[in-house]
Amino acid sequence: MATATRLLLVVLLLFAATPAPSLAESFVVGGRKHRWEPNVNYTGWADQQQFHVGDWLEFKYEKGKYDVVQVNQTAYAACDASSPILSYSRGHNFVFRLNQTGRFYFICSRGYCWNGMKVSVLVQAPPASSPAPHASSASAGAAAGVWCAALAALLGWAVVRPLLFRV
């Protein structure tokens, strides 16, 4: 039982020290009704979305038939995959994290780019959900959360411990 209480203490401390979840979104390229395949209007789909740093793009495609290649703007316009930034062809699903602002370009290198199997997304800075607190108050709040969790765990230990040794 002592091991379980110690584990609870560790879990509470880790939980208190964990930052709040991000507002990152995951986007299935082309929308939930489509896969990464020819003859889908990816430009129209991308224009209707707002992508932010930290978001994810999920390419779902038929294994062995399609691939996902990240290219620069020139290669995107020419459907040229000869100098890829990144190339993925294994499996049937590829997930890509949008890790910086700017435009990202993706094509299929297996001849389907000319049938519209390409997408360009503009990534913006993360949206500001609320004004950022001063660093000192944020640090104080985080420290208070850790100490509150530790105190709660220790109080739980103080209550449980005498019960463990009663006959």
C-alpha cells in the first residue's frame, strides 16, 4: 500500500507540473470525407482552414499507390519531386506537424500531382487565447500548483499511513 501512495504522490506532482494542453488541431488533408487521392480540390479545402504552429496535417492514402512529398514553392508549381524536403511512402497514413510559420507545400510524386494531388497550407502563429501573465506570476502559479499537489499527497499519506498499521 505504501508503494501505491508513493505512486500517487509522483502522479500528482507530475500532473501539477504539466503545462495546460495546447490548442493544436489535427486536420485530415482534404477533409474527413476524403483521402489523399487525385481529383480532390485541395486548394479549396486549404483556403477554408486556418492553420497554426503546432497543428497537425494527416494524410490518409492507399498504401503502395500514393505518397506524400514536401517540396519548395518552385517544385510545387512544377510538380517536381526530384529534390524533396521530406518524402514519405510507407504505410497508409502520414502525420506532419506544422512547426513554424510560413507556407508548406506537399505533392504526390507518383504522377498524380498533375491531377491536383497537391496542397499548400499557410501556417500562422498560434492564436492568442488570452493576455499572457507576467513571468513572475506564472512561475509563482506553477510553483503553487506543485506545492499544493505535494501537500495534498502528503496529507493523504498522513491519513492513510496510520490506517495501514492498525490491527
